[in-house]
Amino acid sequence: MNLILSDRPLHLPEIDRGSTKFIDLSALRIANCVGCFGCWTKTPGKCVIRDDAVKVYPCIAQSERVLYVSRVKYGSYDTTMKTMLERAIPVQQAFIRLLHGETHHVQRNVRPKQAVIVGYGDLSGEEKDIFRRLVARNANNMNFTDWRVVFASEQEVEQTVREEVLAWGKSCC
């Protein structure tokens, strides 16, 4: 499955809905993680907060390709995307593994995935560098086999997403 996870609505009628799922996070009710670790101890693999996030993180875990679309603020994901990514910790276990000489959480049935992260906004060079480093650090915990960061202006977001999705179609055939 391919997954497009966006912090804003996107008009993408050409997407093959059979192989690609589009989730507009801005249309969902997703609470902040409260750090209770219930998803690791009380209800392993399931968040104890009952909201729309419980429908999203299984899609993240099972996708083979992901495309995250997020405004970049201060070199990081904006609030909507950051909240969802923090709520996705049930896809990891409390146990630690060594990966490339660093400690990372053990994944809980998470498919390895190719990722494209589209960061948008009016960004300075420094913000872009910080965001690239953040995504690189996150890649190990998100089980990315390979990943790219693409920057776009607010007006270019939909076209950039279309181009990336078209590239998926070309790489799979």
C-alpha cells in the first residue's frame, strides 16, 4: 500500500485509490500523546486514547511507500504532522535494538518503506538543513529503507505531490 499523509487538504483526483490511501490529518480529531506509555505496557500496540489516530498509525505501519506533506516550522514538522507522528509510537515496542551503532526502538510489524517528505512554506536555508537532519534522524525509527526530502512553496505543494505520485507509478512497472 502507498500512503499520502498530509497536514492539509489536497485535490488529487488522479490518484489510484486502490493502491494509494490519502489521509488529510487536518480533517481528523487527533489528540496529543500524553506520554502514558499505555501503548507499550497496558495495551501493547494500541493507543489508549480513542480518537482518529488509531485508524492512521496502522496505515503508516503497513505502507510500503509513504509521502508525508507538512508545513515546516522552525526546522520541524508543523503541529498537525508532529502530533500524528508522536501518536504513532504504538508501532514500536518498548524494547531497544542497536542499529548502525545507535539505540532505536524495535518495530512492531512495521513494513520497511520508501519515503518522500514534502516540506513546504517560506523557508530559510538553515530551516531546510535542520529539517533534512530531523528527517534523517527519524528515518531509523520510522523504518525507512530510503527517503528524500523535497521542498515546495505553499502554491507548489499539490503539483509536487502529483509529480511524486507519478514517479511511484513509473518505479513500480
